[in-house]
Amino acid sequence: MSPPPPPRPPGLAKVDETPKGWYIQYIDRDPETIRRQEELERKKKQDLDDEERSAKFIEDQVRRGLGGREPEEAPLFTELKRENEEEKNPTNTEMTFLLTFPIITLNLTTSLSSLLGPSALKVPAGAIPKRKEPSSASESREKKKKSALDEIMEMEEKKKKKQQSASVRTEYWLQPNIVVKIVTKKLGEKYHKKKAVIQEVRDQYTAVVKLVISGDKLKLDQSHLETVIPAPGKRVMILNGEYRDTEALLEGIDEKNFSAMLTLDSGRLKGKRVEGIAYEDFSKMA
């Protein structure tokens, strides 16, 4: 077994009594600790000596560069102080300037007259429009009476036409030589939605039709058929109402009201343009 290490020399203790209690500081007096502290002190001193030597070397180099002259001191900047308030605020000084200008008066009328002549400044008699005098109250009332009377007469005329149209309407509308569309599904898909031309009308409510594509002939009731609306500009036959049995030209379609505008092309009213003819009251001619 190796011999035990030598006993560590005792250290010192610094004891103080404080308001918070006893304060004890141990001072290590171990030779190894003392040796390390001495080495640290020597190293610090050596570092300081190196810094001093470097600073001195730099100073010598600067002095050598200046030719032996001492380096000039850096300028010292101080705060500017003024003795009185006027120097502090030079803008407070008031300066007054008196400017005088000559007054020039021009006689524009004389100058313009001399340049343009006296006739140029005269306004023609008809250049200034005269203010219209307001119409009298009686004239205003008369106009209102006329407009109200015209409106009443127009309403009465429309009412009369409507009554006449209703009086000449019938429940049947079939006529020969018009194009119709088959709407019944009882005959199958072969004939549904197909177009045909009425060849003959029987008992006012029954028609013998010939299909446009296949040429087949069928006998159908009026309820199985509907009218056909052609393109604008084509000829149609009016089938019901005031202009029944009258040929016409299709001018336009009013989709919102399900009606059309026609120009009559036969009879004593030929050339008259009529509006509001319902879709079911006319059909394309064959």
C-alpha cells in the first residue's frame, strides 16, 4: 500500500458578525494555491509590460514619422454661448419696407373704341333674346283638360276594341292550308311534336292533316294540335279574333306577353300594323 498523503496545512478563517448572522470566510493557505496565485500575478504583470512596450513602440513610430515634432493636439469643441437674447433669436428682429407704386388708370372704353371703332361695341337688336312671358293660368288649365280628355278617349277606344274582339272570338280555329304541330302522345313518338299541314276541316273541331316529312295522313281533334310560329317576315293566317281569316306578315315577337306584331296583307285593312295578337290566334301558312 502507498503511504497516505501528507496532512494539508491548516488555513485561516475570517469571522464577522452581521445583522443577518455570522459571516465566515475561509482563507486557503495551501502552498499549491499560493503558488498558482503568484503565477497569475506574474502573468498579469507581464501582460501589462507587453502593452506598455507596444504603446511606447507606436508612439516612437509616430514621432519618427513627424520628424521629431510632437503630435498636434486634437481640436476641442465647446458649446456656443450667446450673451443676449437678440443674438439667440435673430428672426425676432422686425424690418419694415415701404414700397410705393404709381397708380395707372386706363380708359378701356376709349381704347377699345379707338381700336375697334364705335360700331364694333354696339349690340345688334336681335342678339339679346327676349324673355318669354309665362302662359296664363287659363291656358294651362285648358291644356290639362285636353290631355285628360285624350286619355279618356284612348281608354274608351281600347275598351271598345277589346269588346269587339271578344265578340268575334270562337272556340274553334282550324283552317285549311296552315301548318300545325301534333302535341298528343297517344300516337307514339313517331308523330309526337311533328309538323303537319291541314288538308281538310270537318265539323269545325276535326282536321285531316298530312305530315310534312313522312307524308302520312291522320285525322285529329283540335285539342291534339297547336299553332306554329314562323320566323319574322314569313306569312301567317290569323285564326281568331277581330282579324280572323286575314293573311298577314309576322313583324316581331313579344316573348314577355306571348304575343306578336303583324302587318295585315289582305282585305280592306291591308297594310295596317296590329299588335298584341296572341300566339294561339295565328299560325304559319303552308
